[in-house]
Amino acid sequence: ASRGARSCAKTEVMDTPMHHPNQTLTRVRGRLAQPQAGGFTLIELLLVVAIIALLVAIPLGTIIAINGIVACGLNVIVGFAGQISLGHAAFFGIGAYTAALLATKAGLSFWAALPLVIAVSALIGLLLGIPSLRVREDFLAITTIGINFIVEAIFNNFEFFGGALGIGGIPRVELFALKLRGTEFLVLCLFF
């Protein structure tokens, strides 16, 4: 076969003076399958990129799913009620810290702690929301961001809440004696 002929069915081997004499390049379907960057073929590089993308996509997808849950809660006050709330992160933090404390200090599982977390977050939301009933628009935004700053200061400055480092040693969520991690945890987050 000649060098100019490009046939999908043919494979030809050719020696090139540009490379080491023992190295041969294979022409498959008209393209060279030669080492590219650092001695890797294009297929190997694409495989590495795909593996890295999967390793990044699952944790990133989990974070997106969790923040999607938070956004659905924020949609109730901003979307349906039309009020500006800048303190929604405080209630997200209250729920997260309550779940972490119940898991680490009380020894409850995620599923046993979940109703308690909802009740504590709702109760604190009610207690902090009662004074906010009389304010509207810009004043509501200022009140809610003030609540956010206060809750953040409490979590960061009290050792009971782990200080600036937060709470460590939180056990993984278990479902039917299977510890959820990676893809399984992402599916759980998407379920909520």
C-alpha cells in the first residue's frame, strides 16, 4: 500500500527518520497512533481525563444536589412569598450542625436524627421569624442577614460547635447497613 492511500481496512507500518530507528508508527484509518505528550497515546490521555472527570463529577454533583435542596427552601420565601432573605445560610447551618451534633455527641444515625433536625431547624426558624413578622422589604433583608451573622459567630466562636474547624468525626449515612459514599450518597441527595 502506498503512503497516500487512506483505507479504513488497511493498516500499514512505516519507518520514519524523525523518530528513533526502533520506533515504528502505525497508520490506522489514515491517522497515526503515535505517542503524543510524554509518550502517551491520545486514547490513554482521554482515558485519564475521563477518570479524573468522574472523580470530580461525583463530589461536585453531590455539592450541587445539596445546594439544590437549599435553593428549593429559599424558593419558598423568595419565589413564592416575594420577600428578600439573606439569612438562609444560617438555617442551612443550623440543620447541618444539629445533624452533626446528634450524630457525634448523641450517637444517633442519620435517619433517627433527621426528624429531630427538621424540628430543631423549624423551631429556631419560628423563634427568629416572629420578630421579623413586622418588617418588610429592605428591613427584612437586613434582619435576616443579621441573623446569619449571629449564627455564624456562634458556630465559629463556641468550642461546643467545634470552633472555626467545625465538627469532625461525623459518621457516614447508612442505608440498610451500607455506608453511603460517592455515587450512592449522590443518589440519596438527588432523592431529597
